[in-house]
Amino acid sequence: MRQVITLLRERKSRQRAALSRSWRFFPRSWRLYSLTWRIGGLIASALVLGGCASGGVSPQGAAIRGLLPGDDDINERAEAISFASLIADTGDRSGLVVLGAAGGPATFWPTGNNGMLSLYHDGLQATAGLRENLLSTRYAPTQGEGPADYVPWQQETPVAYRLERLWEDADGLTRALGADARLNCESPAALALPLGEQQVERCVAERQWDDGRETQATLWRDPSTRRLWAVDETPWPGGPRIHWEVARPWW
């Protein structure tokens, strides 16, 4: 019996140590980002509610209606709205979403029902309103020091890097996991998007997670500016599949 208790204690100790290592990877900038995320959410919500309070429907409110089944063709809706927009699919909801707020490289996209997508340098940073939510994302080069806002898709490829993610599971528990990853990009080719074709590089990120599992993400980036036009990924092993593509750019 004592041996069983000892083994359980050792297992819990290893789990705490792994979570502690992952938490240490997140610098003080994580707290700053968390504050930015909350402020962005408040601003985005205010923009949506503002349209209702004035007796009309804000662009955000009109786009959120596009997340409901049975609406008009999404491409037609994207064409009709002259605001920055994405077509997003998070598994439990899909449709056109309009930019709610932006601050530096961070953008916030309300999806209705208290939902939100947050992008950082055009890549998925965090979510809200899903059954399981991504809380934070951080990238770092595997060799040398990178800038605080380092992201791999803005680098020459192939490129190896480190990815760390923090999320909340369906039981409300906070999880953390890291991966060693490598990004490879193909030659530019045409990609059909809601408002027309774009010449992009298709990039595949191979992720080897610390728990032994492997996942893959696909990004489509502009060959000149390296901005992302579309992303298809599972943020962590067993997480929700999230796909989005730019309808009307915000840059």
C-alpha cells in the first residue's frame, strides 16, 4: 500500500514539475498579453453592443449573424461588408466574423455567444467561448535569442522553433504543453479566397509535442510580406480544429 501511495506521489510530482517548466517559459509579457486580451474583449463587445444601443446593427453584429445556419452565402456577405473580416470555423460555429479591436500585432474577432478569436501577427494566439480554450501561445527560436514578438512564419524557411501553449480543458483545468517544431514552405501558388485569388506559399508546421504526440498545421503566407492569409490547425494534441481565412484584410 505504501508503495502505491509513493508511486502516486511521484507521478503527481512529475506532473507539477512539467507544468512548472511550461509556466516558466511564459515571460512577464504573458501577463501583459493577458491584460491586452481582456481589454480587447471588452472593446470588441462594446462595438457589438454599440450597434444595438443605437437602434441599428453594427458591422460586428451583422457578421455574427452570419455564424447562424441558413444565412446568405458567406462570400456575398463578405463582399457586402467593407470592414476587415475573416471566415472562421472552430468546429462548433462557423461563418464570417468582423474585426472587433486591434492593438499592435494583436487583433480580436468576436464570434458571438461570448466567443472570441485572438490573432497575433496573424497567427492563432487565444480563443474564448469554446468547449476548450487556448489561453496563450508563445514561439521561440531553437538557437539564439529571438525578439519578444518572434513568430516562425516571418522567418526564412525551413526553420526550427519552439512552441509553448497554455489552454483550459473542458473541466476548467489549465494545461500546458510544448513542442519542438519545424516549418517548411512551398513555392508560391494561387489560393482561392472569399474575395479573390492570392499568390501564397503553403507552409506546413510539423510539431513534436513533449508528451510524444505529433500534430501538423498548415499556413498560407504572402511570399513578400509573409503575412498569413489562412491557417488550418489543431492548437494542441486532441484540441479543436480551427480554420480561418482572410476575407477582407486589415493591413
